[in-house]
Amino acid sequence: MAVTITQTQKTIVTGNIKVDDKSVVFLNATVSDGVMENITQNIQDKTLYAANKSAIETKITQFKNSLGNQS
């Protein structure tokens, strides 16, 4: 009988996008061994999200791109 162990390092990364100090989008990502496993985004304020969609989408992209630097 062979006894083995597999070890994986996971990191949870969160982000909070705000407009005028009001939370609009909450981001949560899991990074495993430097690779993004999943990301969720929850819109907290639909009105502010719609009014600032382009700028918010840019911030979401920046968040996702930053995840490649996790290890």
C-alpha cells in the first residue's frame, strides 16, 4: 500500500469596487498554485453599477489581471 500526500496552496482574494464610498460590486476569487480557479462578482447597487458600468468593468478586468501575480 502506497501512502501519498498532495498539497495545494489556495489563496482567497477579495475586492470591493466603490463609487463615492458606496459599495457597488464585491469580488471574490480563489487562486490555486498561481492559477485562478474561480471568480464571483456580486452587484450590490444596480443603479450605480448601470450608471458607471464602463469604469466598473475596467476595475473588474484589473482585478482579474492582478490574480496572475498571486503565488
